[in-house]
Amino acid sequence: MGRIRFNISKDNLIILNLTVYSETLESSLTMNAVLDTGAARSIIPPKIASNLGYDISESKEMMEFSGVYGSGWSKIIRVSKLEAIGESVNDMDIVLHQLAPDIIADAILGLDFLRNFDTTISYSKGIVETKPIPHNHKTPAAHLVSGV
């Protein structure tokens, strides 16, 4: 079970640490990320992926999106491991996109990560808690949110 304390940013965002690992798991980079329950996909800057040794030029999958973090077409790559809120997800597809300069974080942690956990956000206590969902349990289709 993961648990972190958070402070709300001046923009009313929950900012947390997100660690992205290289393909070989030998290196990693940690950055500030916005916890965004309205984002279907997690986003990291292309430079972070390149610095970790991912070949972003070989990505064949693209995604068009529009949201408060920007809009356009972005590549999707598979990262070996993401860690946040004391939990990790292996082999996860992630969107490569540079966030707008006025966003106070480098990345977005979205529902694609959170769907692996029962997640509780307590604003009164300033705590995010996660509990892994067993692998044989699937999120009901009616509860999935689309978009970025």
C-alpha cells in the first residue's frame, strides 16, 4: 500500500514525485508530476525518455490530444517501470510531450497508472493512498474515462 502527503500548489494541483526507469532498470530519473484524475494517459517530456536511453525516433504509435497541458500529436513509447505514490507499474505505454512552460511540473500522472490501484485522495488530510488491485480484476468499462 502506497501513501504520500501532499500540499496543494498555488494552481490547486497535487504535485508528487514520479520516477521513470530506463529499459534496463539500471538508471532512473525523478521529476515533479501533476496527479491528474482527468487525464487518461500519463505524460513525460521526450527529453526525459531520451536521457534514459529510450529511442523515441522508433515510436510508431502516435496520439492526438487536447487539454490544459497543450494539444497536438505526440508519440507513445513503452517504459519499463514508473514509480509514484509508493507504487510501481511495469511495461506501461506513456505519451511523450513537453508541458506548457506555465505548468509547474514536468509530467502528468494519469488514469493509466491509477487504474492499477484503489486510490483515495483526502484533501482534508493532504494524503493520497493506493492499494494494488489484484491482476485478475478488471476495471468495469463503465468507469473508464477517455481523453487526455
